[in-house]
Amino acid sequence: MTPAPESAVRDNLEPAEAKVERPAARSSASSSPVLPARPAVAPPRPGTPSSTVAGEQPKLTIEHLNAWYGSNHALHDVSLVVPPRSVTAAIGPSGCGKSTFLRCLNRMHELVPGGRAEGKLLLDGKDLLGREVDPVVLRRRVGMVFQRPNPFPTMSVRDNVAAGLKLNGAKGSHDEIVERTLRQAALWDEVKDRLDASALSLSGGQQQRLCIARALAVEPEVLLMDEPASALDPIATAKIEDLIHELKAKYTIVIVTHNMQQAARVSDQTAFFYMGDLVEVGPTERIFTNPDQQRTEDYVTGKFG
Amino acid sequence: MRSMRWRGLVNAFWTVICGLGVVFAVVPLASLLWLVVSRGAAGLTPSFFVSLPAPVGEPGGGVGNAIAGTFLLVGLASVVALPVGIGAGVFLAEKGDGKAGALVRFTTEVLSGVPSIVVGIVAYGLAVVPMKRFSALAGGLALALLMVPTLARATEEFVRLVPRALREASLALGVPAWRTSLLVVLRTAAGGIITAVLLAVARAAGETAPLLFTSLNNQYWNFRPDQPTASLTVQIFNYAISPYEDWHAKAWTAALVLLILVGGLNLLARILARNKMMEGSR
């Protein structure tokens, strides 16, 4: 994390840090000599909606999720709730488990040899880690966009968008879906005249939006994004972020990001991971201005990570 | 520190050594080409490609049946070797990290080290003895046994080059693993695999030893897999060891035909490989 762009967050946090005089009676053992202690708060109880969106059945409910890669215990007892049509951001330093968490949500963690997960992962109330759940079917409901744009190099723009349908054997023309999802991905105007060109002829930012269109074409309910803008320049990043705002109206989005400003800009709820633990989850504004945990505050103010 | 002059001398010395290396590498190839072309070109008439061999002393005649036989043998070998070799290669690349993979990899390594004459004997035992006749099928089997290991290793290499991200992209779209392997991974690796296939075919087309006692030879046209079949290489061998001058000339011409065939396949493979590389670097 480069220090420069953090000034924005720092500025945001001025008011929070001004609350130093807050009573520190319940200060925890984790108090640092530099920053005022925050009252320690127990992690959210399973099933307790941690978001401000109330009254709706959660899209995803994660209870006591543990994940391993071989003997490496990558994720410890994570519990959180993702409301429908919201953006949840997972932040934390490299290796903190946030990507593992994301990959568990559509069982991509199983692709790594030795990868396994235990606990409850409920999608619309149904456990998706169950043995009877076909990960292939699950992944059509829970789509994924990766860190680096990964369009299929042998396919045209059009075929890339329709890939999820074509690779599954769907015959016929998918022009309608291609146009609709490219419009959804805010890419239509840029590529409508070169749908038959190779996907590799697009710029990096266009390729990433193409990958988003490709993920949307199989009509998922949840969209997982693993640092979708980390390989892109600021302009392309801004486009992706605008897009996330628009997609929120229809999809439930979970995004992993290294970039805290991005998390602050795009998400409704933020989960801070550190060393495989879910340290804290809550409304984004609170996490960035008034977190409960010392470690969260240290991270979002740029003290480490 | 040594003087510039000394360094210049050392530089010149090694430049000459490297240059000599190049000369020693190129001279045999150039002389081989020159020898075959100069001795074989005279007999290279259109009828040579389509005629049956003529008896000793008779003018004309050709190796039409041998060319057809080579295509028949290589075709039969490919029918067996392509699915087996490419399939084994995909298996090694995708699932080859366990014990089964190690076993398959070890087997292909051993198989690729077996001398071609031994492979011929194996095909003789497997096909000629039970069928009680020499046949194109036996020859094709021998060639297939030679093609499988090289195909498997090359396919594994090219499939491993396909980025993990593409596999994951496909799987994340809810595409089953087998469709991902077939439609995304194999398709992305197709350019490289086609190159490997062409090189394996070229190598098989140039084999003589495993054909000597499997497909044997045939003075006439044969398109039946269960019959002895002529092939360019065995025909060249027979012409070359004969005591007749005009058959020697025919051996040179047939060698030139074989060289054009094999060289053409190699050239095609190189062009495809280069296009593939340019596609990747775009």
C-alpha cells in the first residue's frame, strides 16, 4: 500500500481521532500507546445481521467458516452476513485470508490441492458447502471476476461474453444477452463495432469490463470480485467502481480489495481480515471512521499493511 | 586489469571458435541437402510420384505406391497415437501430480527411450504373429508406439503453458471441469499441440527400422490395412542395398521426395508455432 493515496482516508478519520477524550473505561488489553483504546467488541454472533439493511433475508450467511490449504489454517472461524443487493468489501493486508474467504463463497478454494473449508455457508438459507451441492451449479449462481483480466484469448469479444453459455453447450445466437450484458458492464458503446475482434485487442480496463459482462451473462445472483481493479489505471478503476454502484441494484456483490479508498467508495459493509481472522465487520462508514477494534483502526489509518 | 588489446584478442578468439561451431553444424546439413538434391533431382518427374516401381533395367517407374503407403501407415499410426498421446498429455498436465501421473510420466520416458527397432519387434509380436501376415496395421502400430511418448510430453508442456487464470475463468462460469479441459485449455493450447503433432508425424514418416518386419513392402498399390504395404523409407532401403545403378538413382530420388515431405511438415510446424507465438505476445 503506497502512503500517498491514504491522505484521503486520513482526512476522513480526523473527526474520529478527535474523539480521543471518549471514556476509555472499558479499554481492552490491546490498547496501543499511540492511539486511544477502543472498547473491545465481540465478533458478531452468527446469524446476527451486521449490516444496516434490515428486514430482508440475508443473501449469504457465513457461520464459523474455517478454511485450510493443506495444513495451513488460512481462515479462522469467520462469521458474517451479506444482505442482498449490497456491496460487501473485504479488506486487509496480503495473506490475511480475504481472497480465501471470497473463493470459499463459490467453492473455488477446492481447486487448490489440499484446499478445504468447514462451517456453514448459506446462500438463500441453503448450505453451499454440502456434499450434495454441485459446485458447477453453484458457480452459475455465484459468479467471479478476477484480479487480472482473463478473457479467453482464442475467442472474440462476442464469444467471450457468451462463453458461459456456449461452453455449457447452449446453441444458437446469444446476441441479445451479449448486448444486454455489455451494456450492463458499460462496455457496449466501446466495442459494439468490433464484437468479432479478438478479446486481446481490448485495453486492460475494457478486458476487465468484458470479464464482468461474461460473468453477468450466466445470470448469477452474487458477484464475487477479487481485487478487480488492482491491475488497472485510475481511469479504468473509476469506471469499474461506477459499474459496481450500478450493479448493486440487481446483484449482491462481495469485493476483495487492497485499496482502502476503494472499499470506502464502493461498499456498504466492510469486513477487515487480519492473519486469517475476521477482526471486524460493520457498516463501511463506521469501519473507516469509528472502528471498534484497535487493529482495524491501525490498518485503516495506514499504521500497517 | 588486463589491457584492451588482450581483451580484444580473447574476444576475437572466442568469436572464431563460435563461428567454427556454426560451420560444423551447418556443413553436414548443407552437404546432405546438396547430395540428395544433386543426385535425386534428375529423376524427379511427375510420373515418379504416381507410378509403380519398374523392374530392374526398365526406364521410368516411380514410388507412387510407397508414397501412398507412407501416408497410409502414418495415418493409421495417427489414428491410434493422437488420442492416446494427447489424452495422456492432458492427463499429465491436469491431474499428473499424483502417483498415477508419476507412473504415466515414467512410462512415457521409458517408451521414448526404446530404440525403434525394438518397437518394431514388439509390433511384430503384437500384430504380425497373431494375424499371421505382415500388414500396414502392424507398421502403423509400430509408428504409433513411437509417436505416443513424444506427443504426450509435448502436449503436457503446451497444456501447462495455458494460464491457470483461464481455467479458473471457465470454472467460475459454472463450466464443468471436463468441458473446461476440452474447450478452453485444449483450445488455447491447440496451436502448440498441432505443431507437436506435425513434428511427431514427420518423425514417424522418416522411420525405417520398425517397418522392416511389420508392414514389410509391396510392389503394388495397397490401401488395405491388413496387407503388406510399401513405404518410402523401406523402398529407399531396398533400392539402396540393391546392386543396380538405376535403382540407386531411384533411391536418391525417393530420398529427395521423403526429405521434401518431412521438411515440408517441419516448415509448416514452424510457421504455425511462430504465428502462435505472435498471437501470444500481442
